[in-house]
Amino acid sequence: MNRWALIIGGSSGMGLATSRKLSKYGFNLVIIHRDRRSLLPVFHKNIEEIKKNGTQVLTFNIDGTNKEKINEALTVVKNQNDIVSFDLILHAISRGNLKPFLSQKEEPTLTEQDIALTIDAMSINALIWIQELQKHDFLKKGGQLITLTSAGSNRYWKGYGAVAMAKSSLEILSKYLAVELAPFGFRVNCINAGITDTPSLRFIPNYEQLIEEASKRNPLGRMTLAEDIANAIYLLTLPESNWINGNVMFVDGGEHLMG
């Protein structure tokens, strides 16, 4: 079976962990990433490790929020004879403004543009990708989209307000797409990941406190790993998961139960 996964945001963290996991189970990969030149050697080293599993990998170092670049990449992919459709699409772009709405100190606060750009990158962008994939005839029966949200969508984290708005929007978008894509035999689920030590997390103000609290609070005694999310995504690719659709699923070891 020639299975392909599209990883939108595969430089590091959950996107990269999912690429590694799927490559071990027969998936070929198209990875959208955006890395500065100085970081490309690390990315390429990771890709070479993935290829050792016999995995075919296409990579595009582009701005995954740019519609023109999206279409250019999909046109290239369309010309690959091996790729008929995507069995899995993971939207894992993480790009947001991390500032408070208001401040009593002389520090920057969120502007309308900050909020709009964050929601565009982390929510609306998933819709843009799906619409463009449909135009290129990549959405076939049996495929699925997985999006990523976080506990910050329903609890306060300092400076996380714009991202929280984007994540909340993404959860609603995922539910609506689950219904509207169902007639095509295409599923959509959203994973609410526990606090995970990724490069994106380390941009959040006071991230050290989040890590410490998550480790202490989790009933299983540790914080969530990117590999835990990758494992859950892999489970959703199994035939036995075919009736799971339209969910916001906690993958956090029970962290959400602890307040």
C-alpha cells in the first residue's frame, strides 16, 4: 500500500515526531516546514534519519501560510506519479503573538493585527490548506485531517490570549469540517495535547513554570512528550479508528482532569 501523509509544520516538535512515527509504519511524507538557513542542517539530518526506514520524503521550505506558496507546492506534489491522495494531513503550524491584551507595565500589548495574524496562521490556515487540497483533488475517501489545540484554549496562560483565540477557533473549524467533509468519506479530529516541551512552548512567557506544573499535576507522573502525540495520531490512522470523527480528543495522560 502506497500511503502518504502531509505534515504542515514539520520542522520540530509534534510535526517532526509524527513524521518519525509514521515513517516506521509505511507512510511516505510530504513535509512543509520553514527553517532559517542556519537551522537547515539539523532539519536535513532528521530527514535523512527518517529516510533510513525506506520512506519517500518530499520537503518544502516555504511559508505555509502563503496561499501562492501552498499552490506552488501542491502543483509540484501533483506531478509526482506516486502521490494520488493523502491518507493523513496534520496541521501543526505554530506561529502566534505572545503578548497580553492589557498591561499595567510599560510592555507591548496585542494589537488587532497581532490577533488577526495569529488566528490566520493557526486556525484559518487549516481551512485554506483543505480548500486548496480539494481543488487539487487530494482529498479522497478514507483520508483524514488532524489539527492540534491545547489546554491554553480554555485556561489562562500569560501572554497566550491571541493563540488561545486561534486554538478555540480551530476547534470549532475542526468540528464543522468533520461534518462538511464526511460526505467525501474524509474525517477530521482535533487533538488537545498536554503541555509539551517543544520549541513553540519555550516562546511562551514563564514556560518553565508551565513545565514544572505539568510534571507535578499529571496523574501519570510526567509531562506530555511530542512522541505521545505522534503515537495518538498513528492510532487514528488504523482502520479500527474509522468511526472516530469530529472530536476534540485529550492526549495528556489525564492532565486536564487535575484543574
